[in-house]
Amino acid sequence: MNLIGYADRLSARAGEPVTFHLSSTHAEVRPEIVRLRKPGSPRHGTPLVEEPVAADLPTVLNGQVQVTTSGSHAVAELNRELDAIGLAVWCQPTLSDPRPVLAVGNLVLDVSGAGVALRSAERNLLEIAVPIAQRNWVFVAATIDRAGAVRLSLHRPDRPELSASAHAEPIHLDRSVLYLGSDGRRTSGLGHTFNGKVARPVVSATAWPESTTTALAAGADPLKLLPAATTSVLDLAVDPGCIQVPDRGGLSSGAEIRHLPARGVPGPFWTGAETDFRRAPAEFDALHLHDDDLADAGWEPSLTWTVPAGLASGVYALKVTAGEDTDRMPFVVTPAAHRAPVLVVLPTWTYLAYANWRTYAEYEQERVDLYKERRGVDERDHWLARHPEFGRSLYDVHTDGSGVFYSTRRRPIIALRPDYYTPTTRGFRHFGQDLQLLAWLDERGEDYAVVTDDEVEREGTALLGRYRVVVTGSHPEYCSAGMLDSYLAHTNSGGRLMYLGGNGFYQVTARHPGQPDAVEIRRGHAGVATWVSDPGEENLSATGEPGGLWRMRGRAPNLLAGVGFTAQGHDRASGYHRSEASADPAVSWVFDGAKAGVGEVFGDEGPGLGGAAGDELDRADVTLGTPSDAVVLASSVGHSEMMALVPEEIDHGYAAPPPGIHPKVRADIVLFGRPGGGAVFSVGSIAWSTAMTHNGGDNDTAHITANVLDRFRDTDGPILEPGA
């Protein structure tokens, strides 16, 4: 792409700066701040609506092409010169091509599927040519003494030690840099870094004897064998949520971990007796490095803009143009004062989870089979497929096939654009769809403020409690324990929650404490997933808590929202059948002005998938925590066999499933009260807010949403009482 960029943050309030990083093949770029009012593009068949915002910006910016190098590794500065050296490390390669596993200065230990080598300035000093199996731990050590005697050793569990020796020129290394998983080279694109796990690195200013190598391979403490003052022993087991690694020896002051390798994962001496790294930290002392890990694209800043006082809360963007090229880098302006009665929470952690999802272009034909039609791909996805260095989504796997644990906002995210086309829904999804909700609020003159998941995670009930009504976006799937606690506390203390989406409050997620621009998950072994956690890797490095689904930790979404994820399918959406219970005067006001009567179907029209109940569906279930007094106002009907149950919903046992569409394949609309006048309204479908735009907003889906919003905003006391 000729013009693309990213903001250093997704939200800011008045007085806070937002820095933008641009890459452009054009010599000059014209910047402006716009407020995003409505998503759209010619491909969507609806115009993109934006408003210019007065901003003291330069008329033009100098364009420059910026490059990114991905690849996780660790770096430490050594504090003395070396005339002799010892190197040792455990490693578990996950790809077979030669990659650096440990380097000091120009001395590099390489490991590949064909063996190990010690090289200096691109010249091999020694090598051991023997097959090394992927995903098997091996121990590699090398020494060079003051006279230039070189020794290289390879230990494979349950196999004889292999070694080689030679003589080379004596070495002299100035105060050098230690690289773990890298040799320090920086190129554009995927980093030339190790793919696999590394553990227990040792660097010494001593060419230790062969007996020391044997003892280290057996798990001996290096500091009981080598002088502490001249030895580096990086302790990778300490605080997996941190990017700083302490050195137990005195040869460095510690290392910095770069680009978010997997941490809190088993090392070479893991026994399997514990799966929680908090209970046996010494056994979880590995880093899993990948050449496509990314924490920060590392671009130079192009422009910093401070949000002015008085700017209304909403979604804005830096719009940049050059020739026929345009890009928009969105950000949310959060409220400086909390005066509006309604708060919209954009699910930015879900945006990050899907950020740079590569399936559309990389698996385009497979998705034709999934959709049963060719829906096309946004051209930016083809560009993304050519640039793996910009990181992957939490739905992708790394180049070595392992799952992606971390996702960062400090990079270009192509789907985070108001004109992005999503094949899954034949149009808008996630950010674009949530802009549709804001456009609907604008059209009805609603007084509202906008925040992101970040604000809810940081400020909790202190934020939510300032608003009568909290409205979610279409897919708030990824959330922390603190976020769940805050929403539940809000509704239990008189607050109202409108959950206008599906597959919400589903996946255990945490902000990475060492890289707060990134979020982390572990898939576990349940739920809809494109990868599952390897043994011993189920706990988040950020918090230590078990990952996977909140449902598997006794916190099914039903407890908060009354409904929980049950099915997904992307062929078409359906409508809802209005229930008999909806005629009760305590709740019938929800359907005031709607055309559908009791027993009739509504919401079976709309753009994209063609209805209000589609994409991903949630249903009520008292056994999973739906309150017993929750009223099911409507349930979806008419789904095809392509709307499939999610794995955790599939029945177990010998009994055959019921014929036809499984009764669990449905979206339920529920309404229930909470203490002190609190209330929850949930629609059980991602497609809901897109269907609200049908017929210019004159449809039952929109009318129902408006009725609930008005009642939640304007009514004191219990919501479900007649005449309230």
C-alpha cells in the first residue's frame, strides 16, 4: 500500500496527545482530523460520512517509507570484555531452517534440522551435522579459550553426547551484546530469529571444561560451577508477564525481551506434574520465539495531535491523502465530563483479537467452501498477506504452526477502517458495524458518550456508574475478569445494560503488563478455535490465571447478559419469533410500534446477511446462569444447517441428536431486572445492529432497540413493572 499508518493509542480524552505513524511512497501527505459519522464505501453500497474537525495541523507532512522487522528475542548488554567465552542454551526448534539461538558479538550458535554450528562473522568455526527433530529439546554448548581452542557440544536426551573441536584465532570481544534467539541482524520483513523454544541460557567469560558442559546439560545450577561475577544466567522463569529478565550472575544487568514471545511455557525440565507456572516456576523457564512475533511496528512518529478541550466524545480519525491514496487512522475521544445518560463501549479488545486476521486472503478458496459462494476480499487483505511482519491475529498461527497469544495495537490494522469490507458478513463487521450503531444514535439525536474496553478495564464501576445506560458493541467477546466484575456490579447497583450483539463476554483475556498496548489469551481446549493450547500452556503469562472460556471457569456469559454463545454460521441470517411471554404488560412495551404481533416473525430483513439473527448467536439457559426470572421475548427461527452449534454446546453421551436444526441453534432476546432498578436487555446476535439499518432505520429491530433504550434511560425504579 502506498499510504498507511497507525495511531499509538485507540482512545484519548481532552488534553491527551495522540501520535500517528505513517508510511508513504508519496513525497507529501495532506493530514486532517475528521469525525467518523457513518461507515461506507462504493463496495458496501452506502456512502462513508465524515465531518472535518478544526485542528491546528500542518498543511502537508513529508512522506517516508517506513519498514518493520518482526521476530521475538531477548537482548542484554554485557559489562566486560571477553578473551574467552562459554555459551550454552537449551532449545527446541519448531522449524528446520538454520536460525541463531544464542549470540555474543559476532559469535553465533545456529541450530537447524541438519545440526548445530558455531560461526563467527558468517564463517563456520565448528559444526555437528546430525538430524535434530522439531519440537524436541536439545542442549547446545560452545567454548573458546584464550589460545583459540574451540569446542562445540550437542546433548540430546537419552542419546550419547556429540562434540567437535578445532583451533581458531584467539578472540577478543569488546563489551558486547548478548542476543537470545537472534544474531542482531535487522532486515525488513520477517526477522531472522529463532523459531522455537529457548531456555536456561548461560554466557561466561570462561572457557569451561567438558565436565561443566555435562553438568549443565543435566540441569546443574551454573552459578555452582562458574564464577558469578563473570557469568550471565538469565532467569527466564521470573515474572512471565514482564519484559525485563533478571540476570542471576554478574555479567549483565539483565535482558529485555522484545516482540512478545510466548512466556509461562514449559522448559526442558518440565515434569508434567504441574500445569500452572505459578506453582512450579522453575519448570516453566522457556521462551517460545517466533519470527513473526510483533509488539511494536517501530515506525518513526509523523504527527502528534493533542485532543482539544470541548471536543465531543465520539470516534475520530486522522485522514491522510496523497494523490489517489487515502487512509484513516481511527481513535476514540472519551468524555472529559460524564454528563450524558448513555455510554457506548466499543469492544476494542475484540478488534485487537481479530487485528490482521489473515484468513480472508490466505484461505480465500477455503472460505468459498465455507460460504458456498465467492464473496470477494478487501484488497488490503491481499497486501496484508504479503506482509507477515505486521503480526497476526489471535485466530492465526505463527509460521511454525503454534497459536498466537498476543495482539498489539502498535501496528497498521487494516480492518480498523470505516470502509473495510468483511466477507464474513458481506459488508460490515466489528469496527464498521459499531459505527453503524453510533450513526443510529446520532440520527435519533441521542445524548451519548463513547469509551473503549481499555477505559472499562482501567476504571471499572467508577466509570460505568456515572451512566444510566451502558450499551455494548456488536461483539464484545474478549474481556478480563475485572471487566466482567464491573458490568455485573453496575447492573446490580441500579445500572442498565444493553447487550446489542452476540458471542460476548466469552474469552478470558488480559492486558499484557509489560506491553500494555497488547492483550493476551490462551485458547485452552474448548470453544470455537483455530488452535488449542499445548500442554502446560493454558495459563496467561500476564496474570497466571487459566485461559480459555469464561464458561469453563464458572462464569458463563449468561450470568451477566442472560444469554451465551451457542451457534455460528455465515450463510444467511434469520428473523425472530415473538414469544407468548412478550404479551405480558410488564414487558410488552418493548414492542410498542412494532409491526410483529405475538407469534409473528420480525427482523428477517436487512443488509449483509439479510436478517437480525445471524453470524454468531447466544441463547438463554438457566443451567448456565440465565436468571430464572428472565423473560425470553423472542427466539430466532429459520436457520439453515450451516448454522452450527459451537463445540461446548454439542451434546455428549449415546443419545442421538434431535432431527433437523438442533433446538439450541437459536438467538434469544431476553429482558430481566436487577437489584435497585438495574436491568439487562440482550439480543443474542451479532447481526442485530446491522439489521437496524434496514429501510432507513424504520424496522422492528430498530423500534425495539429504541423502546428499550428510552425506557432504560428515562425510567426510575424496576423496569419490568407495568406502567413503569
